[in-house]
Amino acid sequence: MTDAPAEFDRQLDHLVALGYPALAGSTEAGFRERLAPLRDVVAARPDADVERGEDHIPFIVVPTGLPREETIARTALGSRQGFTVLEAGELTTFRPIEGVDVPAGAGYLLFDIDTGTEFLNVTPQNALVKITADGRSPLTIDEGIALVTARPDMLRKNKCFSLLASRCGDKRVPALWISDRKPKLGWCWNGNPHTWLGSAHAGERVTL
């Protein structure tokens, strides 16, 4: 990536092409108008076009308040659309954990994202301790979906990731991985390590 504002435009255009305005109950013009001011935030940040290795991307646009069963279905690996094993009602019970403040509004920017392959074969509960100790934040379900929507290439065989910032009060931790060559939103146990599943994390959430 060499032009951060152009990357913002690409991500926004992609969301529009996937039908996100209708999901948000908006026209295309209204959807673009609400998110367009975030472009100035991207343009003003010197780190918005800096990549730090194959696990890292500088930023993604995260739309908010949309049905997760619809947004995961708009992810894809090639022509194969994403899916979830969680019911629509069940998906709404996953909320941000304590210490994770998700900005209000139509959407926000997530900066300095890493898919967390250093946490392959590390339990989610132990990964969370290290992520927070480093002053970083785990990702929510919505952020994970936004990541795979913007950059499907970041969901890789044997390098998939848990989304530790969304929980529903039990020991399940949502995660995104590849199943039948499709993005799959499922869950794993908080105390179970998996050799193919890391824990994604990010540096900062920014809105207007």
C-alpha cells in the first residue's frame, strides 16, 4: 500500500458494491457521506500507509450496527462466500469485553492491525493477557468481519484468528477461519489452543 486515501476509497467503494448502504438502511450517497469524513483522518496519519510484515495492515474501515449474519455472508475467498454457524439471535449476544470501547456512529477506523500469528497454539485466555499487557486491543466480531471484507488475503490457511474482544458470557471465543475454502465465523473454547488459530489485535480505534 502506497496511498492511504486511495486505499480508503477502495474500501468504501467495496462496501458500496457489496450492498452495505441497503444493510444500513441508507442510500449510497447517504452511506458515503457518513463515512467520507474518515478519509481525512486517514490522510492525516503518517502510519496509514505503513505495513509491517505479512501479518499486518495499516487500517480498515469498520461499519457499525449491521446484522452480522449479513456482513459475514458478504465476505469471500475468491467466489466462495463466507458463512457462520451461529444463529442471528445468538450473534447479537456477543458484545465488547470490558476495556474495549467501540466508537459510536456509522463507522470508524481501526489502525495498526495484526492477525496475531504469534499466538498460534496459544489459548485465547493467555493471548488476551499478552495483548493487553502490550497496550494493544483484541478485535471484535465486527472488526474481524471488516478485516476479511477489506483484505480477504489476510485470512490464510493455518494462519486464521480469534476475535477476543467479543464475548457472550460463557467460555466461547468467536473466530474466523477457512472451511470448505470459505470464510467461516465460528467459535472455539477460551482455554483451548489451536495450531492454526492465532488472536488478532490492533493499535487504535479512531472516529471523528
